[in-house]
Amino acid sequence: MAKFIGILTAGGDTPGLNAAIRGVGKAAMNTYNMQIIGFRDGFRGLMENRIVRLDSVALSGILTVGGTILGTSRDKPHKMPIGGKKMDMTGVMLENYKRHNLDALVCLGGGGTAKNAYRLAQCGMNVITLPKTIDNDVAMTDITFGFDTALTIATEAIDRLHSTAHSHHRIIVVEVMGHNAGWLTLGAGIAGGADVILIPEIPYDVNKVAESITERRRSGKHFSIVAVSEGAMSTDLAKDYQKARDELDNAKEKGDKPARKAAKAKLAEIEKRRAASTHELTRQLEQLTGLESRVTILGHVQRGGTPSPADRLLASRLGTACAHYIDEGVFGVMVAVRGNDVEPVPLEDVVGKRKNVPLDHPWVCTARDLGVSLGD
């Protein structure tokens, strides 16, 4: 009998989502004689039973289109905003899963989506996830689709800023996406020839950054490009953050609700400082070096537009592999990239983990050998 597949996209939009939807759908229909439906706007669409039939016509022409034809949201199954309250709607989602006689639910997303999909798997759904995020921080996979496109966009932005920095003898601080992982900033910084690269994994000393820029000036180079992750922190801020995290963990372990509330409030305040840190860094560098400094925040342009050929290829490979695993009855997994191959990884090995940049990673070593300051 023909199998029925549901598919949704959750979390932030990412280049390559439509290519992945197309990969799953075309392989499912053409190779395995399956039928496929999409749920609109992520897990909320699954909860509200808002579907779209994904036939060959619906999948035609979407390979090169950015974003997602299904729409997306950051709603969580167990904390779904309903009438001003957050409610556990996993039971309703299971009912809709059964209503459509689904044999599998494919969830395209990052680490948060994998965690939510794992919850649904524990409720009895056959779930498979595909790893997407421009941050490249999903655990247990070599790379995520969306990363290559964002890396290209961020690198091109840094390329373009060189001429302005050089012409006006300025420091240009470029904020790149990456709240907890620095893959995008590190890669774009190296590829774009940044002079300073600051990432969340390596807390920076602003005086050392200023010193490296001043040294460039002494050698006759009167401009500098500073690539900084949105989540990069100074050494002082990193200490405050870790202290607050430890306080929250201790409060959770002891079941101390007042202490937990206080630690969360402290973390929220630190996050505000973290959000403003790029502008503060720019101000400090101008003060310490005497060079006019400007900040450019790339923001959501890194998410948009046509996916790169590499991301289209990767998303298509993951999508077709997903259809194969469904046909084989392999569920509760993420389709991961391992070298030149793809393989299923149990979701329980993925959830709650993040792939950060190792301090001895070849990209870090390359940056140091190039004379790039990492702020430490």
C-alpha cells in the first residue's frame, strides 16, 4: 500500500528549504509511490490541521526559490501560545497525524526543531528530521543546508566593505549572525580577509583587539575589518554570563524557584548587554585607536535569496535520502552528513547538543596563522 508522508518547516527560514521539500517529495512520489502533504507554518500548522497537497505541480519550480513555500514559525508543540497562554498541544498534533493516516512526519529545522520532533516521536509519531540552519551548529552532522549560502552572502558583504574602509581609513565592524556558534563569522571572516574575527567560543579583550588594529596602523595599514558574531562576548561579559548560567543550573538542581527566577532575570539582563555589545565594541575601538569606526549589521539578508548550488545539492541529497529511510522504515532519526555520505542518526543523540567551533579547529588555526586577531 502507498505510504503517506507529512512535512513541515520550523524555526528560522533558511536557503535550501524548498530544495529539501522538493527532494523529499519528488523521491517519495517518483521512486517510492508515496503521497505527501505539507503543514503550513511549522508545528502550529500541524496543530491547526492546515495542510497543502504537495503534488508534482506544487513542487515544480521551487528548487531555486529562497524561504519555504510552507511557511514557518518558532512555536513549540508543548508550549503553543493559545489565547494568551502556553499549552501542551502534542495530543492534538498526534490526532491530526492519525487523521491523515500518516506513515511518517518529516521536520525540516535546526536544533530546536530536532528537540520538538523528538517529543513527537516519544508520543508515537514516526518522525525524521533534516538539519538546516545558517549557523551550522546542529550536532552530529558535518554541515547543515543554508550555511553555504549564508557564508557566501556574508563573505561578499565583507568584500564590499573593504573599499569603504580603505578609502576612509576606518574601522568597519561587521556583525554576522551566530548567537551561540561562530562558524559563519569565522568562515566569512577568513574568506573575506577580515583583520579581526570575534566569535562566541572565544571571549575577547577589547584592548587586545585595539592593540592589533593599532599595530596594523603602525605598519602603514590605515583601515581594519572586524567580523564579529552577534553572540560574541567580551571576557568580562562572558564571566558574568557563565556565573548566571551556573546559578540557574544550581537553582534548578535544588528546586529553588526564587533563585531560579533571579538567575533568569540576571541572564535576561546579560542578554540585553550582549545584544548591544557590537555597538559598544565599535565605540570602544574608536576611542582606543583614534580611528573613525562604523558598524554594519548584516541581519536577515544572510537568510534570504536564492540558495547556492552547494545548498541545493545538499538539500536534494538529504531529501531523497529521507524518502529512502521512510521506505525502509527508519524513524526517530536525523539524516546527517558524514563525509561524502549521509546516514541516519538517532534523535536522542542530537537533542540538547550544539556543534560549537572547537578551539583547535583547522579554521581557527588558519586564522591565527594568517595573523588574524581573535581577540584573545
